[in-house]
Amino acid sequence: MIILASDHAGFLLKEEIKKFFNRENIIVIDVGCYSREQPDDYPDFAKAANAKVAEDPKNVGIYICDTGIGMSIVANRNPKIRAALCMNETFASLARRHNDANVLCLSGRYTSPKKAIKMVKVFLTTDFEGGRHARRIKKY
């Protein structure tokens, strides 16, 4: 399952990503936020999304805040989460291939919807390589 989360600063980008998933008939769980106008706190949404992602090893998350930094910090406090803040498709690919990331963090302010959707596609279709990378992940 794909879990979406954002604060008010990431709301508009989250909604664009949801439109993409709807066009592709991909079901997602949106844990909030639900408005651009109401100020809120990104840790609340990151924690709610973490709980859902951690339910099943097959689950992945896409978390969005102003820069993506806050969401990634909160996400990585959970030992079952490996969140990667990505700014391009290469980072999204490497996050999956080398780090087995299960959460993609994005910047609502500095990432266009077109670029975000490209990163989401790469993130969701790239497999973990294992090997020497698996050895490193066990050290987390």
C-alpha cells in the first residue's frame, strides 16, 4: 500500500500526486493534511504515516513538507522506516537500490508536480539490489 502524508506546505504537491495515482487507478491511503489554509505540524502527519508504513514491509510512504527535511527527520526516528529526501530521479533510484528506502520525502516548495511524479514512478518501480547494500543496512 502507498501511504501519503503532508503538512499544509506540502498539501498542493500531495494533491497533484494523488491525481496521478487516481489516473493510474492506484489506491493510496492519505493520512493528511487535508487543507492548505490550516496551519499544522508535520511531525503529526509523519508519525501517522509511519504507523501505516510500518504495518507491512510491502508498504511505502510519500511524505511532503516545505523542504522535505522535517518529514525525513521525523520519519527516520522510527526504526522500521528508511526515509530518503530526494531532489531528482537519480536520488530516488539510489534510495531504493542502495538503501532499500521505504519512504520518499519530497519538498512541496522546491519540487514541481511533474518532477515529483517522475521521482515517485522511479521510487515505486526500482528494486533493492541487496548484496553489499544489505550488509550495510543490517548495521542500522
